[in-house]
Amino acid sequence: MWAYMFWFLLGSLGAHRFYVGRWSTGLAFFIFTIGSTLIEIFILEPMTNITWDTKENISIGITVLIWIFLLRDLFLIRKFVDEVNEPAVSEIFE
């Protein structure tokens, strides 16, 4: 249940992946989200030689990419949680 809450509230920052112990991919989510936000603020925004449509298309592309991975993770969270809980469950029933 907590993994889904983290996914819903902080998914783009990889919180759900950190919670289930997948630190490397959680860090990749975090770096990609923060990095793309910083690129949009500090690089794309000040550029005057590209049109607003181009800036908007880049922003939409980045957002769509993040959401594709988030939707994928929505269906994988159960598997991640089961992998984390498996040793504890097997220890209880032995």
C-alpha cells in the first residue's frame, strides 16, 4: 500500500523505487526529473532563438517520457513489493 502512495505522490522523483530497495533506478528517476526540470528552467526558458512551440514540444516530450515509465511502474509495484517481502514471508512459514 505504501509503495502505491509513494508512486502517486512522489513517483516522478522515484520515491516508490527507493521504498522497495531499487536505489539505482530510483536515483535515475530522481536525476532525470530534476535534470529535465533544470534544463527547462535554465536552458530552454532563456533561449530566445527558438519558438515557444519548440519549447513546449520539448517539455511535453519530457513529461510524456516520465509518465510512460510511471505507468509502467504502476503495474510493476506489486512485483517489487512481493520480491522485498518474500524472504520475510518464507521465514515466517518455515
